Amino acid sequence: MFTIQQLVQPDTLEEAYDVLTRDISNTILGGCAFLRLGSKKIGTAIDLSKLNLNGIKEQGDFIEIGAMTTFRDLEISPVLKESFNGVLPQSVSHIIGVQFRNIVTVGATVYSKFGFSDLLTALLALDTDVELYKAGRMPLAEFLEKSPQRDILTRVFIKKNSCKAVYKDLRNSQSDFPVLNVAVSQKDDRWRVVVGARPLRAQISQQASEELSQGGASPAGIASAARLAAEELSFGSNIRGSAEYRKAMCKVLVERAVTEVLQCK
Amino acid sequence: MQIEAIINNKKVAWEIENDELLADTLRAKGLLSIRQGCDTSCCGLCTVWIEGKPTLSCTTLSFRINGKNVTTIEGIQEEAAAFAQVLVAEGADQCGFCSPGFIMTVLAMKNELKNPAEEEIIHYLTGNLCRCTGYMGQLRAVKKYLGVE
Ligand SMILES: Cc1cc2nc3c(=O)[nH]c(=O)nc-3n(C[C@H](O)[C@H](O)[C@H](O)COP(=O)(O)OP(=O)(O)OC[C@H]3O[C@@H](n4cnc5c(N)ncnc54)[C@H](O)[C@@H]3O)c2cc1C
Ligand code: FES
Ligand code: FES
């Protein structure tokens, strides 16, 4: 269990960032489910509750999700259920239970770039930007490649468009971490294939995405894209599955996801 | 720090530590229905409602209930007893250690979902672990209680 010496609830992001960067032991609090598993000695804990960072809004061309929005908010959001074939609600709906999803937050999850993350895989299949207080706004794919820097993730933006998307995961049992997860999206001729929990972090398979975008999703094209994703990406072993198993299952999940995208309205 | 909250319809002002967890605070204040079955936020035994939403009290820092409504099973005894009777009649209650958290989740589901299908019930209740039973009796009891097939 972590300990907290002092606690602040800043009124502005500027103040929150100032406290965060004052001392290495100062820490932003999300839902604390992950922090709780460790034994960090937090000097000053920074609670973002007063900064209006919870909620899902449609703003112009984007759907905006605040950092303190919980997974349960994503899961039951009418806007998100209606958008992209409900891929975001689907991606979080198997994580532990309702009571847990009423706690864990979008900001902590995206900022922490967890390899096993179900949400990151689905977000990466969409046109997603992240906004950080200091580093500003950038595409999610760029943020995931960057080396970690102390900052506050404030919001996630998803471009509203006609993108169709499907999410697939493989779990040894309900509510366990995923062994592997896949999200596939299609917007007009552009396809995107994302594979996460490899157990490394979600990544776009450029080759599989290109194969589908250029060659179309014929049965042969789908099989070829699935093979390319399994060849291009790297897989590792942990207690949930071996690298070989993940690689084999990657082909299966990609094939299923692409086939289902074709059936999406 | 000091927090003010409404616990089971009663206004309280409590002195708490910054890193105190709600499960510990509630038990220390005599709400002994709160049980903990894990260290990793994944058993559901410690479930309470915060503003009506089922939440793990073992994972929620106590300062976060400041200004909020919290309900434990002590606060909804009639409703809980009505469901508990069905649960017992179906033989779905053995050692009973998981019952308070499970009942709080079932009652939250009743408030949130209208006529849920079996699949929705299972989805809502996943994450409530019980080491004694096989879940089938509980599922029968929940369906009977909700009056759904
Ligand atoms: C037992 C368990 C099982 C899980 N299973 C799954 C699973 O199957 N699939 C899955 O996808 N996920 C899973 N997760 C991860 C979970 O979904 C969350 O992603 C995770 O708990 C982090 O969210 P949190 O709100 O609890 O973060 P916290 O624990 O509060 O914070 C995590 C880290 O993020 C930092 N942080 C918090 N908010 C911000 C912010 N706005 N800006 C910058 N930094 C911030 C914190 O300082 C901390 O370092 C699991 C977690 C646990 C504890
Ligand atoms: S004690 Fe297990 S989830 Fe809270
Ligand atoms: S009845 Fe014993 S743990 Fe559920």
C-alpha cells in the first residue's frame, strides 16, 4: 500500500503541475487502483477532482474525454455506444467488475501506457489525440513512442468520423488480464490493425494495415493481413501465455476482427 | 484531514488520514458489514455505494467521499433482507463472508438495469467472487428476486 504525507486539491492545472514537478515523490492520483498495488511513499498527492476533468463531451469534430472519467462512464456512455460500433465501451467492459470500473480512470491508463491495456488498443485504432498540460496535444501513436516525462494527461480527443471498428480480446478467464487484444478499424479505404497485450504495449501493424488498405479485404487479403500482423509485431511470454501462443492467436483475432468490421454498419 | 459526508442518511464529520482507505474508515466507525477478500481490487467483497454507484471501498481513498452520500448494507436493511431470504432459499449462501458485497452489487444492479437478460446479470456481477458456492444458486436467486427468466 502507498502512503501519502500531504494531499492537495489544486484549483488550476498550473498549480497541479507546479506541485508535481517540485519533488520526485509527488504524484497525481487517478482512481488509485494501480497505485494501491505498489508501496510508493508519496510526498504530496495531487487530486484532480476540482479541475472538471471528468466526463465525455461532443465538441465540434471531436469526442472529448476528461482524464478523470471512469471506465464505467465509458462503458455506459450513449455517445460512445453509438460511435465506432461501440468499440470503446466494449474494450473496457471485461475489466474486473462494475465496482472496479467505477473507480479506474482514463487519464491514468493512457498516461501509464500499460502493455496489457484494453483501452489503449481500441483508442489506437481510432483517430485519437491526447492532451498533456506541458507537452500539449499530439496523436496517441506519437505519445506512445515518446519517452516518459512528468506531465499531466488532461484529455483524450477522438475524431468523429464514419470509422467502423471492432475489438477482440483473449482472456484465460473472465476478469483476468488479457492474453492478447486486437482492434481493427476501417474508414473508407483506410484500414488500421492494432495488437496489444503482446504483452508489450499496443502497436499498429503497418504491414497488415497497408495490405488491407491497398488490396481490399477479400478472403485472401484478410488471411494475408493476419499473417503480416503476426510476422511484423513482436510477442513475448509471461504467466498468461507464451510468445508462440500469442503469435498464433494474433492471426486468429485479426482475421475475426477484420471479418466483423466488414459486417458493421 | 476532516471530511463531511452522509453515511446511510446520517451526516457525519470524521477525522481521517490522507492515505486512509474507505473500507478501513467505515469499519473503524463500526460499519462491520465491510469485508475484504483480497489485496488487489478484484473480489468485490468490500462494495459500498457512493452516490448510488457500487464502488470498491478497499480501493477508494476516504477523502474522496467528502461531500458525498455513502450507503452500506446497514443503511438498506429491509431491501437487503428481502433479497437475502431468496438467496438462502436457493441454497446460495454458505459461509456468508461474500454476502454483504454481493447483495450491495445485486441491489445496485436492480436500480440500474431494467429487466436484465441472464447475460447482462452475469456481466454486472462478474468481479464478485465467492469461494464457497458455484454461482448457479446465486444466479437463480437473482433471477427470482428480479422476476426475470
Ligand atoms: C487488479 C487489476 C487488474 C487490472 N486488469 C486490467 C485489465 O484486465 N485490462 C486493462 O486494460 N486494465 C487493467 N487494469 C488497469 C486498470 O484498468 C487501470 O488502467 C489502472 O488501474 C490505472 O488506473 P487508475 O485510475 O487506478 O490509476 P492510478 O493507480 O491512480 O494511477 C496510475 C499511475 O498514473 C498516474 N496518473 C494518474 N492520473 C494521471 C494523469 N491524469 N496524468 C498523469 N499521470 C496520471 C499516477 O500518478 C500513477 O503513477 C487492472 C488494474 C488492476 C489494479
Ligand atoms: S477487498 Fe477485494 S475488491 Fe475490495
Ligand atoms: S458464501 Fe462463502 S465466500 Fe461466498
